[in-house]
Amino acid sequence: MPKSMGILGKKVGMTRVYSDLGEATPVTVIEAGPCTVLQVKSEKTDGYNAIQVGFDAKKPSRVNKPMNGHFQKAGSDGFYHVREFRVENPEEFQTGQTLSLDSLFNVGDIIDIQGKSKGRGFQGVMKRHGFAGGGAGHGSGFHRAPGSIGCSAWPSRVIKGKKMPGRMGNDTVLKKNVIVIDIRTEDNVILVKGPVPGAKNGLIKIFTK
């Protein structure tokens, strides 16, 4: 996990932007921030330095009483997403502070983006690991199976880490060194080059470098 400052966002989808020369660049549109600092944690009181932030406002009627009191300390009604970012100097932040795109990022910055990949359920080795499979003809009795997976007399077992069928996706994925193409502060939108992990409306963590 990167120990750097960042902001929370929501994946909107993908599109393309054009340069002055007409070159098309695929971009992912992320609605990022504003985020509210809910709690400042320090090594002296909590054992580590971090800030807790909230994103995507929630109605007070949808917040339980313990969290309602926690949110009220920051002067807010509530949020759907609450996450932490490690920071080096927690004294630079204060509860109730608002974090926005223009205060953290600039066009051309290199950033890291973390999201949860799409869940694919239980899949075979061809889809999960890219195995070639067997012949497709009617005479073949070997189409999509993994083939031999074990050894003979020694060591008479399947080696750990063998690529096998299993659950695919729904993993936390960190994509590094993503380029910021554009920032539209009036819409709280950031455009980054290429795809990012996750489905539409999925929660995204954007880290500064």
C-alpha cells in the first residue's frame, strides 16, 4: 500500500480526447472529491500517521447513531465511503478540512490508482490464465481442460502455486504510473490515460506520487 496522500473518487467510464494534431488518447473519467477529513491520526495517539476521509455524501437518516456522532465532529452529515490515507505530517491537516482535486493534482502528473476489479466468478484455466486448450475438432477429447497437473512417483503431489481453475476477479488492484490528462475542477472530474481497475460507479483511490 502506497504511503502517500490521495483522494477518493468514483469511476464514471471511458472516452477519448483529441490533441491539437488530432491524435486520440483513451482516457478514464473519474469523479474525484471533494473529500472531507473526518479524523487525523498520529503515531503518538494511534500508532501511525494517517487521515481518514469521507466521500459521496449520504443523508443523515441513512447513518447509524455511532457513525452520525463521528461525522458530526467533522461538521458533516455522512458519507457512503470512508477510507484512510497514510501521510508523513498529520499536523498539516485538521478535522473538517476539504480536499479537492486542484489542491493535490496537476495536468501531467504521474499518479497511482487503486480499485477493485470486476468479479468473474469461478472460471476455467483458459479464461483465468490464458491456457491454449486442446483441439476443437470432433475427434478431440481434450478441449478446455488444464491437462496434467501433478507428478509421478515423486513428489506425488500437486506443486503449490499451480495455475488451476478458481475464483477470478474481485481483487484489489493497484495500477502504477498513470498520467493525468486533464482536470476539470468545476465538475470535480479528473481524466487519466488508459483504463483503471473496476466497474462503472466503483470506488477509486487516487494516490499522489
